[in-house]
Amino acid sequence: MAEDPGNKLTPKQRQLWCQAVKITENKMIKPLARAEPQRQARVEQACTLAKQRDLKTCQITLRDRNKEGKVNLEADHLDLKQRHKNLGSSVDNPITLCSEAHDQYHGWNDGNNKLCLARMATVE
């Protein structure tokens, strides 16, 4: 397996290999690709519901959009939605943060590639 199989396969074996890849693609990869936009919509819905759950209030600074007007709130995932795809669409995963607290968190926590990742910024 360490050697390039293309150098060892006959033309007929290559043809069979390509057919096997196509079957696998149709059965496994294409359904995953079709499901991704739906998953992303569920993630965005979870972020919207989390902001409503948190009463449109930053959970760190307690800045309240209802009292202060235009407070830029972001729903940030506590667990990486890339690592745990099912948690990304759970309303219990995002937390509502104002953009300032969110930026400070990521500055303190070594950037956006740490635990709290998805930035669904909105101004309503």
C-alpha cells in the first residue's frame, strides 16, 4: 500500500478501481455533501434560538440589546462544531456574547481556532 498502486495496476484493474470509487462516492460522499447546507441551516437556527434563550444579552458583560439598542451579539459555540457536528445544531451549545467580549475571549484564548469558534454575528 505504501507504493503507488497506479504503477502496479493493469488497465482493467484501474477501470474496476474507478468504478468502485464512483459507487462509493454515490453511496457515501454525495449524501454527505447534500446534507451540509441543511446542517448549516440547523446551526444558524440554533444560534438564533440561543440568542432568544439568553434574552439577547451578552452572557459575559450582561449588555442587553433590548435596553441599549444596537449591541452586536454573536452566538459562539462552546464546543467546536467542526469536531462534534451534532452539537453544532444543538441550542445548548452556543452562548450569546457581545462582539467586544467575543473578540477579547479569542484574543485571550489564542485566536479563533480554540474551543469557542462559530461566529454568527448579527445586528438586529
